[in-house]
Amino acid sequence: QILSINTITRNACIVGDLSTAERLFTQEINTDANNYTSYANCSFVMARKSHWDNALDDATKSVTIQPSLAGYIAKGISLCGKGQVQDARIAFDIAFMFTNEDSKTIHFLLLAITLFSAGQHEEALLLVRELTAACSNNGTLGCRVVEVSRRVFTLNFLNCAHQAYLCVQLGIYALNGARHDEAADHFAAAVNSGAFSSKSDIHSTYADLVVLFGWDLKPLWKIANQKRCHALLQAGRLEEALESFQYMMDKSDETTKASCLDWTTGKSSVISHRLESSPAFQSAFKGECSTFYLADGDAALAENDYDRAIELYSLAINLNPASDTIFANRSKARSEKMLWEDALLDAQKVIQLNPSSYIGYEVKHAALRGAQRYDEAIEAFKIMLSELYNSPEAQIRELRQQYVSPSAVEDTIRGAVSIELENAPLRLLNTSTGLLCDRAAQINAFKTSAEYKELLSFTTKHADLRMERIKDVVAMYFRCVLLSHRWEETELLLHDIQDKVVYELNALGGIVKLQSFCEVARDAGYYWAWMDTCCIDKNNNAELQESINSMFVWYRHSALTIVYLFDVSPSSQSGALARSAWNKRGWTFQEFVAPKVVLFYRKDWTLYLDDRSRNHKESPAIMEELQDATGIDTRALVSFHPGMRGIREKLQWASTRVTTLQEDIAYSLFGIFGIHLPVIYGEKKQNALGRLLQEIVARSGDITALDWVGQSSEFNSCLPADISSYAAPPCTLPSLSEDEIQTTVSSLRNTVAADLASKYYDQLDNMSSPRFANCRLHLPCVAFRVTEVRRNDGPAQETRFTHGVKADGLHDLLITTEEALNQFTLARSPLQTFLLVRAWDCRLLELPDFEDDTQSEDDFRSAPESPLDELPGGSPVEQEPVDSESHSRALRLIVHLGQPFSAFLLARQRSGEYKRIASDHDIIAQVKDIGSVDSMMDIRTLEIS
């Protein structure tokens, strides 16, 4: 016997009341300080509590007082606990000296257990092997060792609890390390050791082991059996797990059997006699196995390990084929793997097992949606919503709130379609069917498309309505390709293709162009195409009006504009585009500058210069060629901004273009300037151009549209009769540097009174912008009275007359006109009043410009150009003291007005209004003396017809 302990203290150790045991041993030590046995026993208690330093201290005191078996065993255990294995072995070797033949085996076994508990499994294994060999040689212990393999040793001593305990511990280590097969083997060795059964009592021989190590040997057999079942289950050895479970139940007494059933079912109720039969127990354990697989399957699904999840759910279904939850989860995993048909079968099984549950229809919807069976998916979703709404459980009914009905999704999609089609042509060619579709047909085509049904089936929650996905899908579907081309003689019109499939028409004339255009657009992945010849009902005035006024916007929002060059051969080289007739047409101006993406195609519908880039506007070579051909700078060609900025330059770009219908030269510019006006075919060119220019001046207040050379328009004499009058660049006059301005201002301070300069400034500051009313221009200006007109006596010209003209405050001028002017001098009263006027430009005030340009579209944003960029000096006035600032500003204005300017010659009519006398060149006038402010004080607004 190793321990010498009284019954009370022993019982305290056995039940685990270590505090009581420690107190009792301490009392013994206090009574007899040389009681080495009590010190050894107290060391065992400290070791049980893992107080290794205290345990070693007590053991050392014990052997110091009196060397003994118990003392050195205590010292060995405490040293092992502290990780000092070699010292522990020495202590056990010394303890061996105090053993007899009968206790040597127990001594070796204690050392093995101690080493094992300290994690020294290999050391323990070596010791057991030595012990086994010794036992086998003398044959006195009747012991044997069974299978030892890969870090697994199975110790089997006849009727020995040590073997069972160590095997269970090794099995637990293996189980925690997920080595399930290894763990199962350890637990099997423990069960097969024959050490205990559920009906056997613990032999008194092993009481010392309980005191020393706290072993709970009574439930060891049940623990070994249960953990073997669990390890086999984890290892996927289901049949062996069931057999192990059945073995445990067969060998158990009633109490153990009840606790085992409680372990498998999670219930603590008394077992009914029905469950005692083998099928019932197997059913109970299968339920546990199924639950286990379900939990692990859910974990795998959460970790996106879908293959593993499917495998685990399948195992669970084999055990419990009546669980709708398992089928639902496997359907989800299969959907994630895109195994749509398998997922659908699982979903149908869920509905079969639990028809009133929404979950079956939820997974069915997902499977059908993935299989692109969208109509069926939408129906499944509707049923799911109904089941949620009708659920008897309030918590389930609340789930309905997170979902959106298909009708609400349809409304949202309808709104997105409406917004998208606002900037699309009214009629479009369906490149798939070859049919011309009006707006209703376009929307119906979308509703029957896979894109629409996919969008409807994927948009299930309120959050989905706020996503960009709806907008993106709609925009992608309705992407449209527009054609820009030079009309030929055999172009198709609307009635030629109405209700016909364009691909089935005889390939003649314009039909070939239309068919090729649609095929190119279709092959590029676009569903819709538009061609101006046949996609507008020109007999419908309202549609024609809307089309012409919207055409720039249509081209701007096109996904692609294809430019077809019928006169550019397949073998052409660089330069052919510049020579194409397409470059001279009026409508093609906006058809090129408006789109963001353009591709040029040659006569045979191959790409120009074989340039296969996605956008020819990004081709430097092509853009440079177009710039040279059109006079439009590359920046404007690539990033054109419509509206009222750069009016004169835009008119110059359009000045060389021609149209078949004379009114179209104006109508084709509506989008360039962001203007909407009535379309009145038959009004003639001068009236159409006049209405356009009138609107430009009225909306912008910009007088540069009045800067032209040529013939006056019948619409208004201040406007040109033809767009070609803008072909010459705008008049460019010399300007003063800032230093020159400052010098001139300084000289004027002593000659021009401050009050007079300020009065002049205020008068001009209060002038209104130019405006039109009833085709009459109300022009604010500074007027100079003409005092003399003399016709020159030079060589006679049939259509031109040159006149010497004098005016108050101006240098003398020579002006050439198409009509002969009435001659007069100061001494001879004129038959007609003439004025030379300077149209007022408010930019001369040098005030900050806070007014944004009115753009025709929201997406055109550019930094406003400074009005000072075109003014003499080119920079704003420097800051001066407040008391002289207004005077300086007024003087700067006088300096600007003293510079040469482009003047208009006006003749007063009998009705009182004035008429502009057109000249064949710019009339450049200049005041004689800028210091004579009085000569420039005739400020008025003239009515010009």
C-alpha cells in the first residue's frame, strides 16, 4: 500500500474535497512536525490542486525527515508537474528502492501515469513497454500489450483500470486534435480492456489511484463507450457508430441505459419500454447523428464550403429523411454551387414535407431563378409572400415586411425605363427582330426579355429597389446605336419598313445600308438602332418637331454613333475622311460633336483605317484629320459643349456646311446652341436662320452673332442672309497691355472730371441687354452721328460703292457697300440720317460674371470663361483705395471705349427705326480723343429692323 491515510481524510480525497484533506494533513503536521508521512500526503493533495511548488516543498520535507516510498513518489509527481521530468525519474528510481516484489509493478505504473499526465507520452510509452516485456518474461503478472501504432499505444493489463484510463485520455487528446479515427481506436481499446463494465464496482486496489490522481473510475466505461460513438460519428463511420451505440445499450444496466439515451436525445425523461427495443434505440441515435451532421453542415455553409455542406446535409438526410430543414439547407448549398436542378428537387421536397412553410418556396425561388426559369421563379416568390402573410406565427409574419412585392418592383422598373427613354428616339429598330418599334413596342420587348424577368426575380427586398442594379440593367438593355450618314438617292422612308422585317427585304439600294447598319449594331451587342431616314414619321408634324429639337440629345446619349462614309473606299488611306461629302453636310455637324463614342465605317462596312479601338474620338490621327477638314479644334470635336458659350466660333464652324432643304441649315444648329424652336418647313432659309440668331442673341445677350460680313437678312438687317457670312474669323482688334491701360488712366485723371466719368459709367452700367421683339432688334449702343458721306471717284464698280464717311468724334472712314448712299456734308442737309454705332458690350465694365451658361444638358459642366479674356489688357483692375476705386473703374471704361471697335453703319428709315447697311468688310472705327467724353455720351437703345 502506497498511502497511509485515515478513513476521513481518504474519503475527502476520493470525493474531491481537497480543502478538507489539506486542513486535516496540516493539523497532523502541526501536531508532529516530524511526521514525514503527513508531509508526503499533503504533497499529494497539493499536486491534485496543481500547486506544484507547494507539493515539491512538502515532498522534500518528507524525504528530508525520513526517506520513504510515499515521499519519493510525491517528489516524483511534483517534479513531473513542474516539467522536470529527468529529476522526477530520479525520484521514482529512489522510490523503487523502497518497494518489494509485489509493489514493483504498481511503482512502474505510477511512474508511467505521472509521465503521461505531464504530457510525456513517449516516455510513458517506453516505460510501459519495458514493464510489459518484464511481465512477459517472468509470466507472473499475466499482462499483455495489444496494438501499438502511430503515436497510439493501447495498454491492456488484465483487470487493470490503468489501461482503460490512459486509453481514454489518449482518445480525448486525439479527438480534440480532430484525429477521429485514432480517437476511435483508443476508446475501443479502453472499452475492450475488460477493466470495468456499467455493472461492476471499483476494486479497493485502485482507491490509491483516486486519492493520488483524482480519477473518477466509476463512469469510465460509459465515457469510453460514448466517446467511441462520437469519434466514429465524426470519422464518418456511421455503421460502426451505430453498432457501438447498440453494444453500449446492450451492456448497460437500467440506470446507465437511461443516461445514455439522455446523451443521444438531449432529454432526461424516463425511457419508455418501447424505446428499449433495438430499432427504437437506433432511431434515437440516428436522430442524434442527423442533428450532428446538420450542425456541421450549417457551419460549412456559413464558411462558404458548399461541397462539404452538401456532403454533410446528404449524410443527415440519409439518417433523417423527414426533416424539411435539412433539405432546405442543402438546396441553398446546391444553389450556391449552381446545381440548380438538384437544388430545385430539394426545394420541392421541403414543400412536400412542410407545405405551409415559406422556406420551401424561398429556396425554390432561388433555384428557379438560378436556372433562368424566371416566370416560375416569380410565381414561387409570390407564393412565399402569401405563406409569410398567412403564417400563424407573428415572428414569421414580420419577415414579410423586408420583402417587396413584384408589382412594386415593376413600378420601380417602369420609372427607370421612363427616365432612360426620355433621351432616346421615339422609334427604334430592334436589331434582333429587324422590326421598327414605337415606344410601346420597345417597352413590351423589354418586358418579355430575359433581362427584365431576371431583374424582376432578383429584386426581392426593399433594399434592392435602392440599388443601382435596376438603373444599370435598364440602361444596358436600351443602349442605342445611331447612324450618321450622307443621304443618298434611294434612302428608305418610314412607310418602306413599317411592319416589315428589315433583314427580309430585298437587298437593293438603301436597304443594304440599313441592313448592314443593323447587323453591325447587333453583332456589337446592341438591341436597338436608329436611322434618321426611316425612323421618323415626317408626315407627323408633332413627331417631326420633337425629333429635330431632340436630335442633339439623342446623339449625345447614344451608346455608339456609327458614321457611314459611302464615298470612302475599302482601300482608302488617311485623308479620305477629310475629303468625304459627309464632312460638308449641315446635319452631320451635330451628329459628330454630340456623341461620346463614334466609329467610322467605310463603304464596305469595315472600320476606317482598320482602327479597331472602341472609340475613334480617342484616335489622334482621325481627330487631327477632322480638325484639318472642318476647322473645329480637336478639343471641341472630342468634348463639345452645347449652349451659348463661344457663339461666334460655333457659327463659323457651321458656315461652310450645306443642307438639301434650305431651312435645315438653321434647324441643324438647334442642338448646337441648346435651343428649342418650332420647325416650319417652307419658311425659307433667311427666316429660319433669323429666328435661330434672334433666339441666340435674346437668350445670351451676346452681340458676337452680329459680327459678320456679307448680305443683310430680310428677317432683320442686323443679321446675315446666309450662314456663310460667318466664314471669316471674328474681327480681332489690337489691345492694350495692363501697363498701357494704367498709364492712360493716370493721364485721364487730370483731364476727365470724376463726376463726368462716373456718370458715363453709370449710364452704360444701366443699359439693358439686346433683345428682339417682332423681328426688330433693340440694340443698346454708343452712337456717333454721321456728318458727311461722299462717294469716292475711283474706278466704277457695278455692285460695290466706296464712301468716305465722317462722324462726330471719330476718325474718318472708308466704307464699301452694295448700295449707293445719299451724299451729304455739314453744309448740305442730309436726306437720310446715318449713325455709326458701337454695340454695347457689358463685359467692358470688367464686372465679375456670376451668370452660368445655359446648357442644354445637365452633364455639360465647364468653368465659365472670363469676359476679360477678350478685353484689352486681359486682366482685372488691381485693388485700389475705396475712395478712388469707382473713379478708376470709370476711367478704365473710357480707355477701353477709346480703342478701335467694330462699328455698324445704320440708316434711319421713314418709320423711325434703323436699318443696318451691310459692308463687304469690317468697319473699324476709333474715337479721336478719349479725353473728350462728351463726344461719346450719345448712349441709347436703337430699334433696328
